[in-house]
Amino acid sequence: QVQLVESGGGLVQAGGSLRLSCAASGRTFSNYAMGWFRQAPGKEREFVAGMRWSAGSTYYADSVKGRFTISRDNARNTVYLQMNSLKPEDTAVYYCAVGPNSGSSTSWSSWGQGTQVTVSS
């Protein structure tokens, strides 16, 4: 199965930037997607951004469009989340995920341990 390790979280002021990384190892699906989710204390987990690996197509939650960018490095089996113009409401634990993709649907099946992002007022 696929193992995922997130890194790059930290504390920033509102308006600042962070870049998260997610390194993947182990077997992968022929057609799969990788993505980012987040969960704030007492809140439900929510989708943030995703990428269809082979096609390179990306998709974002409305709350982060224009501020966050997902990208990949094939040689390093790594996906990134560049977060700009951060807001206090972006504070959460961010999780990397992977799963098989067919068309517009992804069955998220493997998850990383998470990395904390805190945005101060």
C-alpha cells in the first residue's frame, strides 16, 4: 500500500505563506489522484485541493481558490500545496491523501499523519 508523509506546517501571520509537502512511497494505482484535506478543532474534515496525477488537472475548494496551488514533482514522488494570503480560518491540521481516480471521482484510500498549520491574527 501507499505510505504518505506530510511536512512543512508551522505558524505564520495572516497574509503570509507556507508550502506543504507530501512524499509518497510504496505501490500506486495506474490512474490515481493525490490531494489535501484539513480539519480544524471540533470541525469536520474538508477537501482543500486535488490533482489527477497523470493528467495534471487540479481542483480546489471554493474557500481556497486563488490563494492555494497544488503541484507535483514526479521525480521525487511528491505533491505540494502552496498556500498564500493565509487567513486565521485556514488554521487546521492538513492531511495528504491518495486514491484511485476514474473520470471526476476519487476513492481516497490512504492518508498521511497530518501537519499543523496555524495562522495568527
